[in-house]
Amino acid sequence: MRARRGGIVALALSLSACGGGALLPPAVPSSHAVPLVPATPLPPVAAVTVPGTATAAKAGLVAGPPIASLPLSETRAALALAAFRISCTALQSRVDPSGLTRGSDWQPACAAAAGIGAGDARGFFVRWFESVQVGDGKAFATGYYEPEIAGSRDRRPGYDVPVYARPADLIDVDLSQFSADLKGKRIRGRVDGSNFVPYFDRATIEQGALAERARVIAWAADPIDLFFLEIQGSGRLRLPDGAVMRIGYDSQNGRDYTGIGALMKARGLLAPGQTSMQGIVAWLRSHPDEGREIMRENKSYVFFREQQSAPLGALGLPVTSGVSAAADPRFMPLGAPVFLSMDRADATGLWVAQDTGGAIRGSNRFDTFWGAGDEASATAGGMAARGTAFLLLPVGTMARLTAERVDGGAPVNP
């Protein structure tokens, strides 16, 4: 769905100086509140971590518990297996920025996954995977969902906020082509004469910079609604005739994401009890000029495409409600399974990292996907789980990484 945001709680995270502050309640009526069932997370494995590292391969790995010892139900394993099968093509073909795996590492498990019958999903993960802990293993998980806002395919009264497709002059640059030290780093921008420069920021785009550069695929009714849909990275437009148009992340302008909640809180704009999504939106609506300028301080801007299928993740593959999660690809191979043992039951279980997010940075940081609708919104909006993460890698991967240690340091890929 992205390479975007950090879910509805990305806004919540922006309300605190760090990810550990008070989080937002669901942006839905209280009648849709989802009861919280607490759980006791497994403790992380004692490990020597390397702070300030850029990838999992350099952060330090330690073997985790045997898969068979994890509290993984057959039902949950079957859902994760179905999602893992979707990931297999990408796992075997893409370069892993985390430095942990090669495409060939995944081939045996992917081949086996195709032939697993009913009732043997848990056994599949036990036989074909080993768990590892990245860094200290201390995990934090938020949630995201697929929102719905009012929109139209054509411009008409009440629908005049453009929803842009990816601009023709937006260029992605893989910096590893210029230096091995920049492996896994990418930037976006445009050509201006003989120079490569940053792409237009939000304010410039809203002032008309894309008039002849990008196609308008739809028109939203409300700029604030579209702003928060960008944070999710995909969603549904409810058209005037009642039909639904699904839009998904196509690209982003390359500018850094800035959470406006933190700005508003620091400036004293949000009164006590107003630091919720409803409170933030109410303030933006009651102060339209100031609100527009605050939203423009988030220079990041997301471009969309129409989708006919279910929401797609950063791999360009469908994401699954309650199973897919976003992670930082520098610390987790996209498409890989991860077992989250958290302090709430709904976040605990086997997930598959099939997405990314602008606010999802660092090792053991996850954003769980909950689908669409009021319950999904409530779950995602209230998700703030802490615990331990164990990444699942194909059997033998840890031994290979250990053999490839450089000067006794953390395991790295050659």
C-alpha cells in the first residue's frame, strides 16, 4: 500500500517527541472500539548490539528460539503461509537491502510452500525456518488500515482537490550504482537544466507546479481528508453515485515526512484532550488558513494510481488484513515472516513483512495492516504494542552469515 507513511498511528507518533508517547485513539465512533486483550511477550535473547547501524547485517544478529517453541497456532500459520507464498517471487528476485539474504536462500522454502497441504502450515515454518533476533529485539508495532473519503472521477462542484498520478518528470536514483558505500540508498528528484534537484514540495505542488507534469486521476472533496489518506498510502474514494474507486500508492516526491501533530503540540495549538485525530482535524477545519500552512510543513507528497485489486504493498503485491505488516527494508527482508510476541494479543503472532512506511524506521519497528472498515480503523488507530520480534529466515542462513563475518564483526553479506 505504500512506501509511504506509518499508518494512522504515524500521526499519533508525531504527537510525541519519540515513539513512546501517548498514542491516538481510533478515528471512529466509540461504538466501534475494539477491546484490548493483554498478552505477555516473550523476553528477547541477550545480545550485544551495534548502535547507529544502517542495516540488519551490521546491527548484530543472535539466534532466536526454535520455531517449534513459539506459540504459533495452525490457523495463524495458515494465514501467514498464504501471504508468504505471495511474497516468494519477490524474495527470490529482488536485492535484499538488509544484507541478510540472497534470492537463492529463499528458493527451497518457496518451493516447499507451494506443496503444503491443509493442516501442515505450522509444520512448514518449523521445518524450513530458523528464528533470529536483530539487535536487541525490542519491538514496537502500530497499525494502519484502508480509509475511505469522498471523491469523484471528474471535477465537479464540491470536488476540486486533485489526486495526482506519478509525475512524468519524477526520477528515482539508486545511489548504489555510484558507490558501494551507498548500497540500499535511493533518492528522488527531477532534472532542472543540467542539474538533478529535489522534487517539488507539498506547498509548490498545491500551488499548481504539476499542472502539465502529472495526470489527475480523481478529485477529492476535502483537502484534509486527502492529506490523511496520503499518510495511509492507499484508500477508497466514495464516488457521488455510491460506487467505490480504489487508489493506491504510486510514488512519493522524495521529501522527508514530517508529522504535523508534533508541530501543533509544540506550538500549543492543541488543548488538553484535543490531541486525537478528531481533535487535530477539528482544529485544521476551524483554522483553514493556518491549517493549510501547517499541513504544508509536511513536505512529503504521495502520488496515486487507480487499483482494481486489493491494496498493494511496497513489493507491488497484495497485502492481507491481519497478516501483512510494514517494516524497514534495511532491517528486514521484504517478504519475510516475522513472529511478534507483544503485550497485546491481536498484535501477537506470525506476520509477513510486505510493506514499508515513511515513519517505519529502524530495527524491530512494525506497522500492522488491518484492512478496511470501522473495526479496522478502530484496531489500527489504537494499536501501540510493545514486545519482542523474531525474524524467520530460511534454515542455514544464520550459519552462512556467521561464516561471512568481517573481522569478527556483525554478520554481513559479501
